[in-house]
Amino acid sequence: MKLTEKTLSQEYKYRGKIVNLRVDDAELENGHVTKREVVEHPGGVTIGALTDKNELLFVRQFRYPYQQVILETPAGKLEPGEDAFEAGKRELKEETGATGRDFQFLGNMYPTPGYCGEIIRLYACRVDGYGEMDPDDDEFLEVERIPLDKAVQMVMDNEIPDGKTQILILKIAALVRENKI
């Protein structure tokens, strides 16, 4: 088995500020042709900032698709051509006022690979200092510090539904156990 599909055609149905939607005709390895709906997204970044007391910095913000306030690690959308590492540092400063040190890249996350091409880059750091927050004009955030052990328990108790935040918490907890951060 090849486990591949060949794109035969693409038709854009919507082009927006954040996402584009296209419908492709794709040939399967058995020769059949099917439709594939694809959401194009420029990608994002999230950063787990750990204090010297092993507390993680979080933001609470209203997320419109869910119509609720969500607890997340600082994150944001990448601008075209923007470096993910620099974007992560920018988001940390804008959303929490913090700066970091000892940054580590923790990999890529594909949040919804069945229909969306978004890739979220995961980073961790130690908090180096604090300054003023500078959120975007349409961002309203509350910053919260949560001990890492409690954050892990919150993931296990399904109190943090955001996937990127769950993964980042669990990866950082593993790094702390191994004294690698």
C-alpha cells in the first residue's frame, strides 16, 4: 500500500483573513476519485512559560466557536513568512507581559489533520522577567499562574479541553521530571 492520494483539481470556496476553504478532487490508491474538503490555515505557535517555582503561565480568554472562556497557554497565529520562534516570544510578551530564557522547541502539532492543514509549533521556556502586556485590540485576556503538577492533574481531569495546551503541559512535565528544562 502506498497510503497516498493524488490531487487532481482544487476549487476555492472561501478565502478569508484567517482561513481559506477549498474542495479538491483526489485520486485514491485504488483509482477511485473522491472529494476532500481542506481548510488552509497559516499555522500557529504556543509557548509554555515556566516560572522558577514551576508554575506555568496561562491566559483565559473567550473563544467564539465554543462560546466559552478557555484556559490556554499563550498562543497566536503566524503571519505570512513569520518565524515561529520569534512569534512565540512575541505572543508570550503580548499576552502575559513575560519574557523568557532557555527556550526549547518541543515539536509540531497537527490539531485536526482530517480537514485542516494548520500546524502549531510548540515551545517551552523559563520565565526571565515581567513587563507590560500588549494584547491585540480584539484580545481580552486574564493571566493566571498554575503550578505544573496541578496543571497536569487538570489535563487528566479534563478541565483543560484545549489540545495544544494539554500536549504542552504534558511535554513540559516530562522535561521537568528529567531535569531538562
